[in-house]
Amino acid sequence: MRSRVALLSLCVYLALAVGCNKPPADNSAANPPAAPADDQSSANSGQAPSKEGREGGAREHREAERKEARHEAIVVPAGTAINVSLGSTLGSKASKPGDNFTGSLSQPVTVAGAVAIPRGANVSGTVTDAKPLGRFAGGASLQIRLDSIEIKGVNLPVQASTKSFTEKGKGKRTAVLAGGGAALGGIVGALAGGGKGAAIGAAAGAGAGTGGSAFTGNKDVVLPAESDVTFELSQPLEIK
């Protein structure tokens, strides 16, 4: 009996001793410590970008290059020919200094093989001088200037050489016709009534001869509508 009690007591003692000396459970594996923020960022920075990221960066780079190219100004150099089709008739007799005229480009303007100004772009200009033909001497003259070209809805001022047109008069032919008219008038006057009649007839004949020469012998400068006129830029034209 005593031996059983002693054995039971020994078991209880051993059970208590094992329970008190058991180490606490290690939870470090279940809950690992968080890595410092600096370590995580450095780890991420060391990783290679994904394929999607590389493609997206390339697209952004190409788009930036296209925008820069669009914003880069195009410069049309001095000396470039600007071919203009007139929108109305201009003339040494029909026009006067200060008159405005309009037209359009009959040919595109190219720079380095690319179209800088398209055909059909509207232009405007000014008549700087207009002199009709005189009766006896001199000639008719017309000067016009190109002022602006409309590009993308904006009128850009231009500096271009003035175009001059002249038509020489036929003074000798005018004098001959006038003299012939006077002589014919004198003959008619003499037949009509002698000296006084000859003087009157000569004056009348001279007037008739002058009128005839002005109508048949001389010409004014005329540029019909849709005529092509070529101007040359005297200063470079910058197109943004």
C-alpha cells in the first residue's frame, strides 16, 4: 500500500517538474519580423523592370519626340520662290497705289523635301504704284507687293521683293499720228475757207489725231485674274 502511494506521488512530482521546465513556444517562424523600409526599397530597386514597363517607357519617349518635332519651327529661307495666282485683275490704269489684292499659292512651298506651305494657301498684297500710259511719252507701270500668307488659320507677314511691270509707250507713233491729223485738218480747212478756216481745221485735226493714237497706238499694263506672279522672299519666313 505504501509502495503504491509512493509511486503515485513520484508520478505527480515528475509531471509537475516537466510542465514547469518546458520552454515557451517559439512564434518567430509564424510571425517573421518586418523588413525595414530602406531594405525593401533597395531590394525593389535592384529588380529589373518588367516587359510592360519597358514598352510603356519606349512609347512615352517616342511621343515626346513627336511632340518636340511638331513644335520645332520650320524656316523657309530667303530667296525662296512664292508663286501666287491673282484673285482679281490688276492694271496700271484700273488700279491705284494702296489698293489691296488677294490670291492663293499656285505651287506648294517645300523645305528639305517636305511641304512647308501647301498649295492653295491664301495670300494678300498691296499695289504700291500704278501709272497709266501717257499720251505722248513715257510708259505704263505697275508695282505690287506680297504682304502675308495664311498658314493654319494665321496670317504670317512676309518680306518679299516688289514685282514691277512696265509697258513702254510709242511716242514717235503718237506724234506722227497727231501731225498727220493736223495736216489733214489743215487741208480740209483750206478747202473750206482759206486762211482762217485752215487754222481752225488744223486745230480740230490735231485733236482727232491725238485721240486716235491714244486708242490704237499704246497699251497699259494688265494682269488678269488667275495670272501667276512669282515673288521671292527677301527675309526668311519662320513657321511654327
